[in-house]
Amino acid sequence: MEFTHPNFYAAMPEIFVLAMACIILVVDVFLSDRNRVVTYLMALATLFGAAVLTLTLHSSPTGVTFDGMFISDAMGDLLKMFIYVVTATVFLYSREYLAARGLLRGEFFVLGLFGLLGMMVMVSAYSMLTLYLGLELMSLALYAMVALNRDSVASSEAAMKYFVLGALASGLLLYGMSMLYGATGTLSIGGLSERITQGTSNDPVLLFGLVFIIVGLAFKLGAVPFHMWIPDVYHGAPTSMTLYISSAPKIAAFAITIRLVADGLGGLHMHWQEMMIILSMLSITVGNVIALAQTNIKRMLAYSTISHIGFMLLGILTGTVAGYSAAMFYILVYTLMTLGGFGMIILLSRSGFEADRLEDFKGLNERSPWFAFMMLIIMFSTAGVPPTVGFYAKLAVLRAVVDIDMVWLAVFAVLFSVIGAAYYLRVVKYMYFEKADDTAPLAASLDMRAVMSLNGIVVLALGVFPGFLMKLCADVLG
Amino acid sequence: MSSELPLLSLLIWVPIVGGLAVLAVGTGNNSAPAVRWLSLIVALVTFVLSLVLFFDFDRSTYLMQFVEKAPWVPVFDIYYHLGVDGISMPLAVLTTFTSVIVVLAAWEVIRVRVAQYMAAFLIMEGMMIGVFCALDAVLFYVFWEAMLIPMFLVIGIWGGPRRIYAALKFFLYTFLGSVLLLVALIYLYFQAGSFEILDFHALKIGLEAQILIFLAFLVAFAVKVPMWPVHTWLPDAHVEAPTGGSVVLAAIMLKMGTYGFIRFMLPITPDASAELDGLIITLSLIAVIYIALVALVQEDMKKLIAYSSISHMGFVTLGFFLVFTIFRDSGSVQGAALGVEGALVQMVSHGFVSGAMFLCVGVLYDRMHSRLIGDYGGVINTMPHFGAFMVFFALANAGLPGTSGFVGEFLVIMGAFKANFWYALLAATSLILGAAYSLWMVKRVVFGKVANDNVAALKDINPREMLVLGSVAFFVLLLGVWPDPLLEVMHSSVAHLLAHVTVSKL
């Protein structure tokens, strides 16, 4: 039997992250709490190294390696770069917050890096097995992160819910995959796509499998009616974990949706399009309407996430390249805004105080005009008001939807985005129109402030010059 | 005509950058005087630039002038494309003038967060000019929406007791209107293959699609105008907004709605407009008469002026949509030009007059902290100069010959006569009703005996207020006795527009 040597270069960033995560795990054991910053810096260095590796290996053409299990392509590289940036921002935002709560342990960074590794594998998966492997690696790391604050009842409850529902979702996804395997006899995404276009697409087993796949993905993405876990988990988890689970994993979930549904099951487009229309309309409706009634900003942002996922699905369900790239642009922009939104909660929190109620934003304009302005930009961006980048995300998706002659769906989506605007405006209202109850100066450190400012400015700057990122998204899928 | 300088870009970006500079200056302590002067300088510079625009403008052509075009988002075929014609240019000048007035009017009145107030107005000024100059639909939409943010903050931060309700209502109402516009623009993009507004004009569209696009436009622009029955946000916004906010709302933002009618609706969907012109004319006449009656019974001066604005804007929409009736009856567009030009003059005139009325109420409010008519009486005894201005503007509001208010209304009524006697008759009742509510308010507020001790203690206007009111009064009179410079600017563009809208696109 001949043994072909796989192309390890294609997976170099993953190998590097794995090695570094193990090293950090060991190094951290020898560090006292005072020196925990070393772990933090090593984690950041890992992300930086992974980014450098991804960039330098980027020039190589699309490569499928590890016996067709793993793909390295432009889309994967772009998504991974974003995942690094997002994870690094999460680490930056979290350091002080966790330290103030006695949670700044090596585990946070190690789990974060393993989660990252899982996402990278998801992004690069080209077989249902690797895809599932990456998903589980990520999910397990995230469950543990949510439970990191083990003395908090709310966190433990959130972790339990997350774990049970996440396991259920994984089960459904796996069941769907087994059906697909049964129907087509292949685990490879390329093979799947081939067999389906060859004409077995009406096979009921295949369709059953598709349903399970869509349900599993909807669970992971948090689309209605599979969204139940999102508000509770976002609310219960410490804010820096919320920041993490609400940002980077969405990019990875987008990646597997594209790989599995758009690439692998592209031949079944007419079937999954209908399912996604329902999922997306429900998500947009339920997310926006229920968010209106929230008084806790973490819950509000959770429901807002649900509605954004609905919008992103609009892009995917078009089944066109323009739609996929619009959805990709949307999800990247969404993570930027989510980072900003949850980051601001962290910025306003301090030792013994969580700024997670809407009222905690009262009078922010008096306390800090600059950060009130940053939050203003982020809120208007999530509402999709120009000149912020959120508007172009909506524009791109709507454009793709109108292009396939579903004007009614576009009208539906924009009408609900007006409801969405109502609750984002409430945050602005508290910040600008109300007097502050709490006049304590903001306690955040310089690096936190700098990154937060950068985050807001990027949202605005991309709103004025959105062309570059849009082109990037169009190119990697084109 | 090409100018060396990118004049339109300067008009847009000088106030926006200036506004940011004002914010930066305003971070220090005791920076208010510096902030005020800097804002005034920025507003004045922009105004002077817009005068260059006015005098360099070539009156003989309907083509877009001062055109600038650069790719902005190439993936989506979105261009940074600016240009003005005879319809948009006067509105841009009106915007820069109003901004100077707003800065002056806020001089000592605004004491909290002066820098943010001034910056909001300057940034808004740039965006509003952007709306009037944009020739790319997405660029237009970006300015159109972005402008809501500073206005929302202005109403919410510096407004009256119910400011939060008013600000949210203002934002959500106008946002709801404009999202449908966005879908319509995207749809048109796929038909025309570009986001160029002028390409949309040339596009052939079937009647059914035209009607749907027309309705989407109607929702967006009618909310902004505002037309009955989607006008209810305006009285709330006006009453609660600070004086500057009311002035900008009345003088410019409402014009954006009617500008949308004439830049988008009429030329892009002429057949649908011809089909549904009865609807618009009916709504306009309801606004003209019913809302005037509503204005009559108001006890709050700002509310009264707000309703009078809606009534006057009804004239504008009426003037625009007369063209189809006239064309159907006579086969020519001769008389229709009267209606459209009258409507355009009315837009500019209403900008001055209603802005001035809000300034007058602002002057009183700064002194008495009341807008209720019942709290006043005999103001002329203690504030003779102010009384004279207020009476003058009220007369202009009622359309007295010799003031700008007359020219627009008269031309529209003339146009209406060409279309249909009854339209003209109904529209003309507004002259009576307008006189009734304006003069009755003046009678109760300005004339009569001094009503109470508060009125007795009033001080007359200071030189700054005199300057503000005087300069507006100058333009109201100038346009009233010599409207030619304004009409001359519009002629070619209006003639071209009318020739365009009477050719079927089916």
C-alpha cells in the first residue's frame, strides 16, 4: 500500500495554534497569578503568529489535502484572518474584566485557543468528518468557557443549557450527515456535490438528511425556532465569554454553512432555499420583536444577534455567489459590531459592577462623550443606518435578494429592520437624553480604551469606505 | 460650466469637517465662545461658497452642473457623483443660509453642550447639501438617512419636556418611510444596470412596476414632506425641538420630501404619476384645507406653525402634480410650468418664512419659556421691534403680496386654474385660512393690552436677534418683489422636466 504524504503546509496555521495552545497550557502551570500576563501575551503572540502563517501561505493555490479532508482556499484564509482579529480583540477586552472578577486564569486563554483551533478546522473542513470534528472541538471549549465562573449560579446554568442544547444540535447534525452518507456513499463535500448533481437529488433519504443538517446548523447559528439557548447563554455567561461566543463562532458557523449547504448540497438549492426563507423570516421577526421588550442589554443584543442571523441567511438562501459574498460581508460586519456592543458593556463594568442593564448606559454622554459617540456609531450600525458599515451589510444582502426577484422578502426584511432600529435607539436615548445616575469615571485601562475606540472608528470608516472589504468578500467567493 | 474647485464637495465637506473640528475644540473648559465663533466661521464660509455656486451657475441649460464623479464602491457600481441643476441649486443655497441663521440664533441661547449642538447642525448641513447634490441613488440615500442621526440627537438632547417621545417618533417615522425607498432603488438598479439617478430617469418601466415604485417613493417622501395622513410626527418634532431644530426641520428637511417628488417620482415613474395624480392632488388639498383648519385651533404657537407648514407643503405637492391634468386637457405643458415653478418658489419661500416664524417663537420662548398663545398678549408694547418682525412674517406666512409667500402660492393657484377650477378654488381657500390662523395668532400674541406681568417685563430683541430676523426678512421681501433671479435659475430645468414627464415610459 502506498502512503502519500499529506501537504502539511496547508494546515500550518492550525498546527501552529495547536502546538502553542499546548505550550501555553504547560507554561501557565508554572506561573503565579501575578505573572498571568505572560499567558495573555503568549496567547496574543499565537494569534499573531497564526495570522502571519496564514498570510504567508496565502499565495499557494487552493489545496485539498489530508486525503480530501481539509481545504485551504481564499475564503478560508479571509475568514481565519477575521477569526484571529476577533479572538485577539476578545482577549484584549477580557483581560481586565476577568482580572477584576478573579477569572483571569490560564484556562481562559487555553480554552480560547482550542476554540479557535476548532473554528479554524471548521473553516477549512472539506469532509463532513473534519467539519464535525472542528465543531465539537470549538463547542466543548466554549461550554467550558461559559462555566469558567463555576461559583456563579447563572453561569453554570447557562453552561448547562448551552451544553445540552449544543449536544442536541451536534447530534442532529451528525444524524443528518449519516443520512447524507447513506444516500451518497461519501463524506467528502466535493463528492457530495458531485453525486447530487449526477441526479440522485430526489432521494428521500437525502432530503431527510438535508432537513437534519439545516436544523443542526440553525441551532448552531441561533436561527428561530432553534434560538432558545442564545438569550440565556448570552445573559448568564460572564460578559467576556459572551463576547467570544457571539462573535468568532458565528464566522465559523457561516463557513460550515457555506461549505456544507452551498458547496456540498448546492444541487438541493430549491429545497433548502424554502427552509431558509422560513428560518430567516422567523428570525428577523422574533429577534427584532422580542428584543424590544428587553431591559438587559446582553439579552437585547442576544435577540439582535438572532435577527442579524436571519438577515445573513437571506444572503445565503439566494444561492448566488453575490448572495454568499453579501452574507459573508454581513457576518464579518456583524462580528465587528458585536465586539463593539459587548465590549462597551465590559468597558463600563468595573470590579463588582456589571453594566449590563440598559439603564447603566444612562447619561454616558456626560461621563464620556467619546465612548458615547463610539456606542452611538455601533448602535446605528447595527440598526443599519448610514454612514456606518451596517448599512452596506444590509444593502449587500438586499441587493442579492432583489436580484433573485424576491422583492417581497426584501420589503419584509427592511420593515422589520425599522423595529430593530427602535431598540437600538433606546440605547442611544439612554446615553444621550437621560441624566446619569452613576457618575463614577470610567475605569478601563488604556489598551482597552484604545481598542474600543479603534473598533468604533473602524465601523464608521468602513461605512465611509466599504468598497475594500466588499471587494474582498466578492473576490474570495468568486 | 466647470469650476476649478470641486465646489459641491467643498459645500458638503467643509461643514462636516468643520463640525468635527468644533467637537474637538469643544472638549476644553470654557470653550463655548471659541466654539460659537468657529461654528459661525464654518457656516459663513459654506454660505459664501454657495454664493459662488449661485452666481457661477449657468442658467441656460438644464444639464447637471459642477459635476464631480469618482468611483466609490466599485463592486456595487456606486459612484461619488455630485451635480446640481436649477431645481437643487436654490435648495443648497437655502441650506447654507439657514445654517448661518441657526448658528446665530443659538448664540447665547444654547448653554449646555454647545459644541455638540453646533457640531450636530454643521454636520447636518453638509449631509443635507449632500442630499440635494447627489446624483447617485445610494449616495443620495446615505445622506438622506445619515442626516436623521444629528436631528434625532438635536431633538432628544436640547428639546422640550416630551423630547424623547418626539425624537423617537421622528426617527422611526422617517426611517420607516425611507427603507422602502431603498428597496425601490435596488430594484431600479437591476433594471437600469447602475445607481445613477439620471439613468433611472431614462429607464423604461412597465406600468405595474412603476406603480409599485411610485408607492414606495410616495411612502418615503410623503412622510418627509409631510403629507396628510402621515404628518403626525411633525407637530411633535417641531414642538419639542429646540429653535434651531425647528428651523432646520421646517426650512430644509421638509423640502427634501418635495425634492424627492421632483427628482425621483415624477421623472422615474411618470406614467404611474399620471395614473395616480388624483390621489396626490386629493391628499394635497386635504393638507391645504383640513390642516389649515387644524392650525386655526392650536394653542401652542409652535404647533400652529407646524400645521401651517404642512398646509403650505400641500401647495408644493399640488403644484407638482397639476402637470398631468393640464397635459391631458390641453395636450401641452404650457401652464404646467406655472404650477411646478410656483411649487419650487414656495419651497424656498416657505424655507425662509416658516424658519423665521420659528425664530420668532424662539425669541419669545427664550424670554418667557412658554409657547402657549394664552400666556402672551400685547407683546408689541414691550417689544416693538420684535412685534414688527413677527407681524411681517405672519403676513408673509399668509401670502401677502410683496412677500415671497405670495409668489409661490399665486403661481400654484394660477397653475391650478389651468388644470381645474375646483382645484384652484379649494387651494385658494388656504389664502383665507392662512390669513386667519396667522393673523389671529398675531392678534392674540402681539397686539392688545399687555396681558400679564411677565409680558410687561419683556425686553426687546438685541442686535443679534435683530440681525437674524432682519436678514431673513430681507430675503422674504426680495423674493416677494423680485422673484426673477430664482425663477430664472429654474426655467430650463423645469421645462426639461416637464418635457420629460409627459413622455410615456411604457
